[in-house]
Amino acid sequence: MRWLQSKGWGVVPTLLAIGLGLLVFLLNPVPVQVLRNFMFDQYQRWQPRPYVSAPVRIIDIDDESLQRLGQWPWPRTRVAELISRLQEAQASAIAVDILFAEPDRTSPKAALDAWGASARIREAVSGLPDHDTVLADVIGKGRVVLGVSLDRQMDAPATPVTTPFAATSAARYASVGESALGYVHQFSSARTALPMFVEQAAGNGAMTFEPDSDGVVRRVPLLVQVGEHLAPTLSAEALRVSQGASNYVTRAVPPGGVGLEEVRVGRLTLPTTPQGEVWVYYSRPVPSRYIPAWKILGNGVSPQELKGSIVLVGTSAQGLMDLRFSAMGTALPGVEVHAQLLEQVLAGNGLQRPHWASSVEALVLVLGGALAGFSVLTCSALLALGIFALLQATLWTGAWLAFSTQGLLIDPMLPGLVLAVAFVASSIAYHYASELRQRWIQLAFSRYVSPNLVTHLLEHPDSLSLGGIRQNCSFVFTDLAGFTHLMEDMDPADAVKLLNEYLDHMIAIAFAHDGTLDRIVGDAVAIMFSAPVVQTDHRERALACALEMQRFARRHERALAARGVAFCQTRIGVHSGEVIVGNFGGSAIFDYRALGDPVNTASRLEGANKSLGTSVIVSADTLQGCPDALTRPLGHLLMVGKSHPLMAFEVLDPLGLTPTDAAYYAAYAHAFELMCHGHANALQAFEALVAQRPLDTVAALHLTRLRAGARDDLVVLAQK
């Protein structure tokens, strides 16, 4: 609880950053998808799929083929010849990425109708075969997969969704767990090849891609939903036909509800997205992937080069090709997308984003964000920065290694961003909280120390300990003689105003000497030096402060007297010694003060002024650090409650000292020396002093003591 109270400013933004990150993660808005896709694209650009020769070839109807064999569309007989050559080469599957949705206009009958030929001409050519029939016969010889176009618009011109694409498909569908319906991409209609082609084909597959919002094809579906039926795509059908398989088996992520996990095509099990898609791992352009169609028709290719291969018939000719954008940042024919997908499947080096990837990313987001944020609150700035850098390095390196070694797509972008936000937010909050703490210290200690010391504390917080520590300090105690009686004769408001005016000046003097206000008790003020900040010259500071306070008190007394106000005399005691300083008020009240005998002794010295008739008394302990101080010895004072006497001195003001005063105090010092040594002339010397200055209460006190038989400087005080 105490930790939360002190660190709450940093915990809250950390939790907010994590919570906001989780919300964005779950909502998965388009900007997040764009960032994720950008990261996955970068993976492929840094490490494209190494091309390994696989039994996949593209039969390319390229510009040269059109130059050699004529413009597109070719007669269906030529297409039939092309497919027949591929069948003769024993290709395992022939996938045609071209839609033959309309009859061939170059067929004899269609040409005669278009030309308006006479009956004689019609009879002459009636024996010529129909081009579509020729192509249908070739397709019927096996292993041909035809392309199908899909559309989501209900009003699009298309064949009914139940025939022939879905209802008459040669493939069968099974599911482990939930059905794939509802998870895969859905379309309202299908546009197939001519029914005579469809019925003869070994398979029919959708040529439709599902690019992302930026137009890049990153995933290719294996299955789609047309109306209420499942249907395969061109790539999936090519795989099925090449294996001579009949079934598609789908598996949903247990216990269901999130989508598909894999699709089994014959002997091949393909990990998929929840929508039944396969991630395409692109390689760099490889010319050997393409074989021009004219070479096939011209017998320019050895059958062994195509035997057992999946061949895809498509076009790269200018004006004909269906351009698609890849994750590599390049444009390529749509048929190559199918080819690259088939290559990675057969080579076994594809990509996958497992269903648990999102859970791992969410976990990293929460734990990493918490660790990054809380490190700011619990560690030094440098260590917290190191932890943050280590977390980021681990996250990004781990994601890269997962891709480069296992082909796993793990997104470090959003978790890394949340880590950064949590770290920055916590740092800002912690800085703000530190600033508030500094302001609190400044506000709190401005009541105790001078402004320059407050600045020092803020710049050097280690010099301030809120626990008790032992420290050599000097103390200045002041009191107003008879102020209590003065208040009894004054209006309370006037008395308070008068006292506050006096105290303001006294405290200002203390602060000017970098003293700390230890306490105020009524009209009494206690000033401490060398705490909380150590001052090597604390004795000199204390004595100088006392002397300036005495000067102010006398001026103030005279000024009030001029206004008709009889003010009180200020008495001051100064002493030094080892005390315990710190916060003794507990958690509820902040009371920074000193405890120890030197504090009490300074107070007793202040009180001794009343018995001795002096204004400022300083101990020998303080004078040890004041070699230039102007004082006269008072003797060893044995104060009430003390077992040992204390050598004390009266502080003399050099500013008010006349030559006559100097001569007198020199004579006093001589008489005091005689008394300390028990010399018989001491009595005579003090008699001379008293005769010279009858109002000198200190000289009078020692004269009385000597007449009573005293032979030393011990002064026993009867009052505190």
C-alpha cells in the first residue's frame, strides 16, 4: 500500500497504456493491420524465400508468343494443342488461369454466322470440328483445372451459385470440429467456364484473390464460400488434382469459434489463417519459373522438364496480364502468385501465423508493458532505460528469429509500441511526481531553511535524510524578557501583530545566515545550523546570526519606544554540540528538528542572561570555531539540572565598542584572570571595575562572589 501511494503517479499511466494497447489489439483497426502487414513485408524483404527448384512451372503466354502465334484470344484449338502437349509431357496437373466463359468466336459455325456465309459455304465447312468441342475433348483427357471468377454482388451476371461450380464439383469436403462455412471468404456468385468445359475438367478453382486494403496479395485462400457451398481455389485444386485426391478436410481451432487452423489437401496439411488462407512467402524473380507458350507448341521443351510438375497456364503479355502487388514491393502476374504458393507448399518452406500468435503478442504486450513501466518506478533511470532497451531488443530479435528460422509471423510492432508508450508515460508521470515532491520539499522546508538551502536540497537530495542522524550543530535560542506580562496589558490582536512583526525579522536574519528554524514556542525562537545541510562553519554562522539579532532587537526596541510602545529585551543563548536531527513527527506531521543536550544547553544559556544581566551568551564549544569573536568570559556556569559547569562568554558588539569600552573590557579580562588563579588582588580588581561601572552586573556578581570567599570562576545559577 505504501509503495502504491508513493508510486501511484507512475502505475496509473502504465496500466492505462497497457489497457489502451489491449483495446487496440482486440479491435484490430485498419492502422494496426497496416503496421502489422508492413512488418511482415519487411521480414520478406530482408529474407526472401530462397528459390528451390520445385515441380511447378508457368506456361507463359507472353509477348513473344503472341508475336509468333498471333494475337489473343487464340483459337480454342491452339489452346487445346497447348494443353495436349502438357498432358503428353505427363504434367501432374494443368491449372489454367484463364476464364473460358464464352464460346470461341473463331469456330467455323461462329465465323460463318458472323460473316453471313451462304448455304454452299456452310455445307463445305460443316465437317470442320467446333473449336470449343476440341478443347472440351482435350480437357476431358484429364488433369486440367479451370479457372472460375467470383463476385460478391448479387446482381452481377453469373451462373447460379449451385451449378455448375458448387454442386457438380469433383471435390468432397469434410471437417474436424466446426464446419468451414462462415469462416472462409464469402461470395454471392460465380462465373465459370462454359458448362461443356466444366463438366470435362478434373477440377474447377476460383482465381479470385483477396488483397489487403493496400492492394498487396499476402494470403491466398484455399477454400471459399459461394452461396451456401464450399468451393476450392485454383491453387488448392491444382494441389488436389496433382495428387489424384478427392477430399478437402478442414480443422477448426479447438474448441472452435475463432476459425480454421489447417486445411488438408490430399496428403498435404497446410496451416491456414482463421479464414482458410495460406500466407505467401515470396521469392525474388526467377526466370526459370517461366516457359514461353510458343516453346511448348514448337516442341522447344523436353517433356522431362515438365513431367510430374504442376503447370499453370497464364499470361504476362502487355495488356493481358493480371498484375498483382507482392509483399516484396513489386508487381507480378497473378499466375505467379499461384505458382509461388505452390512452390512453397511443395518445398515445405512456407509461412504461417499460428492461432496462438495473437495470444503470445497480447501476453508480451501486457507483461512487457508492465515491466517497462514499473522499471521506471523501481529502478534508477539508467537501469530502467537498460531494461526497456533489453525488452525491445528481445521482442524484435525473437520475432525475427521466429520468422527467419521457423517461418512464423509474430508481430512485434504493436507490443513494441505499447512498451514504448508505457515506458514514456511512466517516465513522464514519474518526472511529474518527482517535480511535485520537489515542490513539496521546497514548500515544506521553506518554513525551516533559507531559500538557497532549499535549492541545495533539491539539487542534492542525498543531503536530506528524513530519518534521524547524528550531526554536530550550533543553536541560537532567543526569548523576549517579560513579553507574557506585556501581552496581558495589550489588545490580543495588537499583541499578535507586534509579535509577528518581531518574529518575521528574527527569522529573516536566521535565513540570511542559512540557518534552519528548529522551533518557535510563543516568543521564543530556536535556530539550528549545519542541518539538514552540513555547514563546516556552523559555529561562526551561529555567532554572527546571534550578534545581528541582538543589533536588530535593540533597534526595534528603540523604534517601538519612539512610538510609545515599551517592548521587551531580547536574550540570546548560543551553544554547539552533537545532536540527533531528523523527522520526529511521524507520517502524520512533518517536524524536522534536533534532539539532544546541546539544544537544552543553548536554551539554558539564553535563560542565564536573566541572572547575569547580559543579552547574548555563547559557550566555549561555539567559540572554538570563532577565533575572531569579541567576547568577555563569564565563568564556568553550573546551571540548574546540570552536573558539570559550562564555560560561557558574553558576546560584545564590535560596532558599538568605544576606546573606553575596550579599555574597560581589557581591565575586566585581567581581573577575571586573577580570579581564575585565586589571586588575592582579584577582589581589588573587581572593586575597581564596579566603581567604574556600577551597572555592570557581571562584574558586580563576581565581586559579590569574591567577598563571599570564592576563589574561582564557578557561577552557580539558581534559575533556569
